[in-house]
Amino acid sequence: MKATRNHASTGILLTDQYQLTMAQLYYRQGLHEKEAQFDHFFRSYPDYGKHKAGYCINAGLAWLLDWMKGVCVRDDEINILKSQTGRAGDPIFGEDFLDWMRTPSPFADLEVDAIPEGRVVHPNVPLTVVRGPLARAQILETPLLNHLNYQTLIATKASRMAGVTPNSLLLEFGLRRGPGRGAVEGTRAALIGGADFSSNVGISHLLGCPPKGTHAHSMVQVFMALGGSELDAFRAYADVYRDDCLLLVDTIDTLESGIPNAIRVFEELREKGHQPVGIRLDSGDLAYLSVHARKMLDDAGFEEAIIVLSNQLDELVIWQIITQIQEEAPCLGLEPDHVIDKLAYGVGTRLISSKGHPALDGVYKLVALREKDAWVPSLKISETPAKIPNPDYKRVWRFYDEREKATADVLALSHEDPRTWREFTLHHPSEHNVKRVVKAGEVSAVESLLERVWEDGRVAVDVPALGEIRARRQADLERLDPGVCRVMNPHIYHVSLTEHLWDEKQKLIASLIP
Amino acid sequence: MKATRNHASTGILLTDQYQLTMAQLYYRQGLHEKEAQFDHFFRSYPDYGKHKAGYCINAGLAWLLDWMKGVCVRDDEINILKSQTGRAGDPIFGEDFLDWMRTPSPFADLEVDAIPEGRVVHPNVPLTVVRGPLARAQILETPLLNHLNYQTLIATKASRMAGVTPNSLLLEFGLRRGPGRGAVEGTRAALIGGADFSSNVGISHLLGCPPKGTHAHSMVQVFMALGGSELDAFRAYADVYRDDCLLLVDTIDTLESGIPNAIRVFEELREKGHQPVGIRLDSGDLAYLSVHARKMLDDAGFEEAIIVLSNQLDELVIWQIITQIQEEAPCLGLEPDHVIDKLAYGVGTRLISSKGHPALDGVYKLVALREKDAWVPSLKISETPAKIPNPDYKRVWRFYDEREKATADVLALSHEDPRTWREFTLHHPSEHNVKRVVKAGEVSAVESLLERVWEDGRVAVDVPALGEIRARRQADLERLDPGVCRVMNPHIYHVSLTEHLWDEKQKLIASLIP
């Protein structure tokens, strides 16, 4: 077996076979250059079983654009396609089509609009809109979804975890349990969505975010196997990392051994003029141990030392820990907020794998084709009305209410500009007779969400730094109703169609039903 | 933001920060060259909520070895580490340690034993054993787990799906919903575990397995938007792919439009001397539609045409479809097996994301350190006895019973060779007093599972082709008790310790409890 993944597995052939067979069919029919529009959107929020999301954080776009910029169709990739044969032994792809495929910039003729990374996004709203030659846009489907689905999923999960711990550090530790090389993308998405730092060294550095970490149980085991003790291990660590000393205290017994030994080492550091960082708890009843550890650290004069918690954490577990601390801290004479504010959380498996909902259902649907000068809307009928996409060349508008909170995302036909309207009829995307009328006076702002990110074979935006993407996320979350951000049973955010788009969709559905 | 993932995110820095801080500590303490042994194993089978696995399929090793072979520590990576500063502003990593880090082959001094890819494996059994200089073996932890956890998870899920459809093609379609670049690894693991083919073009080719695929709804939409019909789309497809014609029939209405149109096109093909491949159903009641589609195809003389099913399939959904067909087929005068044997399954999201259990809990634990000429066993105590690893330098033996079915995996001390014994006392790994005695006469074979895969900085095995890995999987599954393979409530396979290993473990635990 060729063990390597080389560029043939990550370049233009990082796609589904049927994109290429369809592209060849379009080529043969003379349809390949016909201008088409595909919308990328997801259909439903992640639903983790016991709890579900009320919003998502958009992520992955910069790496998609980077891939589009870098990808070219090389001779060896053409040769791979040339080598494919069908059942009768003939080549699947003809020389004519392969000549068309062979290009240094396969996506040069596409235009892509997208909602920027870090922004709060909702179901059925086009997050990415691809326009251009049908066959090129078709081939982009799979790599686009591959780049955007996973990062948006993980950014969303991270945002939920950060949402329950707004004053604490959130550390991403998932590389070892992550989905192979995809964990690198998961780390990036976690840092966009709400993780403050990650343990993943390489990608953290590339993103300008210093990696974080301390030590494992194995370090204590090494000293013990060689006849030493936990205290020896801690002393050695404190000697090397005097100003960055964070000790894992549960290798033997947290309360009886780990914390007393850590405090002893912290006292030695203090005598030498150094301030310890804190301790990490990785097993046991983390809420109970946090309160007791806090008490022991405070009594020894280390009120500033932090306590990092890890071990199968997610937003519900963290929420439960905080709730339990609020109950238990007073029993030891501690202010709950003092305990809680000095906690940090190391989140691994359940963030990087989005446990409970491990894949976002993002899709990429043909919504219009250009015939001469007009866009002809297109859609696919489904027995489930909510699964019928919204046709045509559209724009996306976000409405803010008098409180400056986002109140609806509105899909409109491209010529409609709600900024000039005095009254808005907002239609449910699939339910007949579910609509509401909003007066201009109730709306403090109307914002256009899509921006041009790719044209003329080039990235058309300044690719933002991590800090800027995070600032967008933060600003959007602050403009979201707290009920929508809620971890359990969130309010349903409104995604609506304008009256014109609704009418067009109904007309099209009627024409397609056999 | 630097949008690229370059080698800094996938080379030696594809690791957790604490591996490097621990390595530096070992270096400073003069412990970095001390010979250590780490065991990699998982603790529990994937548990999908409504159902759980009774075995796993080992996967990922070839790509780990490939990574180990290719990785070197480059100047730019050293510079990244050099640039890291602690809280006090001083560099975290010293020049002395970085000089030690800088090497063309960081894992040259390690020896790695492993259970081959494709083999059936069980919890708490060392799948990979790493021996060598402590600091080097420590740094390998994260990339090793990253390479092995996800592929083993996905190979296992694929094996379960293949297990319920032994006579049907299983097609992997998950790239679009997969975890970013990790989907490439997911495809490979799916092909190892039980998928016959994948839609993912590049990696399928690299693995020597032709990619498969047909067309999407969008192709039919294109023809309709341009004033044509589903029939026009099908005809165009059949014209280009005469010997490979597989049509997606649910864009408008499966029974009223899609299948009649497909049959018409198939008849036209037949007149020209071509045999159609079949149809694909992607929505609706797949069992009901399969039976009716079969009847319609058969009545038109296309008994050989296959029916590909897709849409949120997993092992339970497939099982349910088969069960329903067994009930419904006779109502239309069809043999259930005739309907079932001509089905193929396209599995996407739920395979590539291992929905229900999206991360395997593989760990990498220090189990021994060499002091002078002897291995000193090491372990980490846990309040949960099942979480205490098995110490020391061990071997792994698989016992087969008189039926030549695997009956237990036995962990033994390295000098023990059960092939020479007349009677075996097999101990539960954590429960006192749970043991059984097996006589040599009841054992048809004893097999050593670990083989040397890496030494002297080189891959020490011939890396097998996909076909060989699949053959191993098949042979192991045939030697597994059907109760262990069962999709729901599987029998628990025995993983046991020899009496000597059990005694040593207990002695060590007693010595460590404070």
C-alpha cells in the first residue's frame, strides 16, 4: 500500500467521483460554461441529544480560499483520471474533457460571496454563494463542504463551551483524540469559536496564539519508578519552569499527596521570588476537588493560583461543575465566584469531535442557472417542505431591533433592498401563513451579510487575523438575544424570506410538482 | 491570519506543548536517554448509544510509520520553539535542549512493536508498544494517538456496516461531511474496515481502489431549469456513460417519474447493446421504495440492475431496511433475498464521523523504565480499577479454541511463552477473583500478535497493500465468535492477564497506594 498522502489526495482530486462524471457530461452537452449559482448552507443546528445549539459560528473560509488559490490541475492528476476505466474497460474520461480539466487555476472563473468567518450564522441562510461556469462550480462542491462543515461545527461547539465559562480560560487539548490531520483544522476552529489557547504546538504558532501545556502523569511516574517521589517530580518541574509552574496533582491522591506537595513546591518558589501558576485536576469529582483545592491554596497564601480542570469536559459538564461549586463553596467559607473565577478548563475529546453531533449537515445546492441575460431559478423538490432549498440569486440581510439585538436573517431577491423599506413582511421559509410584519421604526439597522471573497482567480478580501475573527464572533454574540445563546432549549432565531422570494419559491414548487 | 497549514502544523510540532516541556525537563535532569516503554491501547469499544461494538479493527499504522519516517526537526521549527516565552518573558526552551531536539530523525532510537493493521483488536491490549529514550518516546505520544485513534474508530464503524450487508457493495461517500483533511484518513480507514469503494477520488486512487460515483440531483435540475426534463437528463447521462449508467431517480418523484424514466433509458441502452448498472434512491422510505423499484426493474427485464441506497445510513438503519424488505417483498411476489442481494449502500456522514461515538479513547501510558539491566514496571493509580494500566514489558497472545475461534487475548510478561504451557490461568485485568483455567487441550493455537514495525530509524515491515490488510480483517472476523460480531449487545470477548502479570500488577498497586 502506498502509505503516503500526497498532493493527489489533497489537491483537485479531493472531491467525489460524481463531480467529475457530471462535469464531463456538462462538457459533452456544451453546458459546462453555462453560468450557475450554488448556495452553501446548513439545514439544522447541531443537536447534542440532551441539548442543542441556537446559533453557529461560521468558520473555515480562509482555508477554503487558500486551497482554491493553491490548487492546480497537474499532469499526474490528469493521468490518474486517464487511467480510470468503466465496466467495459474503456476510459471513463475522454481526452477532450481532460484537456478542458487541465488548467493552472480551475476556479479562476468563479465568483464567491460569503459570510465572514467568526460571524454568528443560522440554518438555511446561504453562507457561501458560488457563481460561474456550471462544471467548475460543480467540482467545487465537495472540497467546499469538506473545508467548511467541520470548522463551523467545531467553532460552534467551542463557542458553547466558552459561553458557560465567560470569565475563565478555555484550553483546547484535543489533538490526540482528533480526526487525524483534521485535528489541525479542529484546533483552528476551536480558537475561532471560543478556546483561548490550544496545546497543539504547530498550528497555534501559525495562528499567532502561543500553545499551552504543562506535564502529564507520566512525568510523576518516571520519578517514582526511579525511586523518587511526586514531590521530587514537582521540584524538578518547578526548577525548570520557575515562572510557569503548573502542576498536575492527581497522579497518586489529589488531596492527600498532590496538593500538599504542590503547595510545598509553591512555597519554595515563593521564597525564591517566583509566583506559581497553579494546579491541574484530571480525575475525580472536579467540583468537590476544586473547592477543597481552592481552600488549601488560599490557606497557603496562593489566592492567585489557578486550577485547571480537565477530563471529558463539555458545556454541560462545565455548567454542572459551576453549579455544584456554587452550592459547596460556602460550606468551606469560600465565595463561589472566587473559586469559579480562578478556574480554567482543558477541553479535549468532546470539543474536537463535537461529541453528540459529529457532523454539520451543510449542503451545496443549485439554485439558479443563467439563460441569456436572466437567472432562471432552480430547486429540488422534497417531500419534506423544510428540505426544499430557496431558489434564485439572493441576498442575505440581518435585521436588528430597537435593542440592537439581531432579530432575523432575511433572504431577499437580489434586486430587493430592505434598507429602503418602511415595512417588512417576513415569511417563514417553508410554513404557509407563518409570517410577521415588522415596521421600519422597530428596526435599528439592516446589515448585508455576504461579501465578495473570491473573483478573477484571486482571494478578494484581506484575510483577517485570528484576533479579528474572534472580535467579530464576540460582537455578534453580544448582539444575539441571550435566549438564543442559551445552552439548553434555546429560542429559535428567525430566518425569513421576503414576500417576493416566498412567492417565487411557491410558483416554482407548483411548476415542478408532477 | 496565516491561512496556510504548512509543514509546521503537520511535522514534529504536530504534538502537544507539554510533550516538549516534559522532554526539556527530562533533558535537564539527565533522564532523556533513559530507556522507557509506553503502551498504546484503548480502554473501551465504541458505544453508539443504542448499540455498541464487540471488537475493533486496527488501522492507521502505515501512515504513522510514514510520518515517523518523513519527520525531521528543521531550523524553522526550532525557531518556532525558540520564539516561545514564558510569563516572565524568558524563552521557555533553552539552547541546550533545542540543540538536542534538532535532528534529522527524531525517532531513530525508538523500537516500535505493533499489531498489524486490519486485525481485530480489543480493549486494554497493547496495540502499539514504543521502547527507547524517554524524551523521544514521550514526544511521540500525541502524533501516535492522532494517527491511530481516528483510523481505528472509522475502520471499526465500517466493519460493523459491512457486517450487516455481507453480500452487498458498501460505498463510502463521506468526504463532504468529514472532518476536514482528516476525511482522507477516514476514507482509508473505511476501505480497510469494510467499505468496498469510496467516492473520494484522490485517496482511492493512491490506495489502488477505483473511486465510484454517478450523479447528483443538480444534474437533473440543470436540464429542467433549461426547459428540459428528467428524461432528457437521464438520456444525456446514458449517452456519455453507456456501460456505467446508474441513475439517481428521486429528484422529482421516485415511483411516478424517476424509475419509469430510468427504465425507458435502460431500454434504449439495451437496444444499443449496453447493460445498465442500476438506480440510486436517496430519500423516502428506502425499504418500501427498494421493493417497488425491484419489481418495476424486474418487470422490465432488468433483474441484474442494482439499487444503491443512500441517506443517513448506518448499521442499524441498514439492518432495519433489510428486515422490512424481508416482510414486504413477498407482498409483491418477490423473493426477499433477490431484492436484498441486489442492493448496494452509500454511507456518508454516519461512517466518516462515527456518529454516536466520534472518538476512540486510545491512550499511551508509561509502563516500564529500564534501570541498569532491568525493566522497572510503572503504572498510574486510578480510583477506577479498570483504568489502571497493565505494567511492565509485555507480550500479547491470542488463544484459539477447538473451533479455531479466538477465545481470549492474553497479556503476559515478556519471558512467558504460553505456547509451552499445559494449563493457563487467565485473570480478568482488574477484577480480583475473576479468572478461569484453560487446559492446553482446549486450545487449538496460541498466536503472538505484536510484530516489530520500526527500528534503526526505519520501517521494519513490508508495508502491506490494501488487499492484504482487508484479507487479515476478513480472516480475523471469521475466527471471531458470531456473538462478538453481533451489532447489538455483543458478547464480551475476554482480555486476560497471566497469573504472573496479575501478581506483579497487584504488588505494584499495593506499593503505590499511599
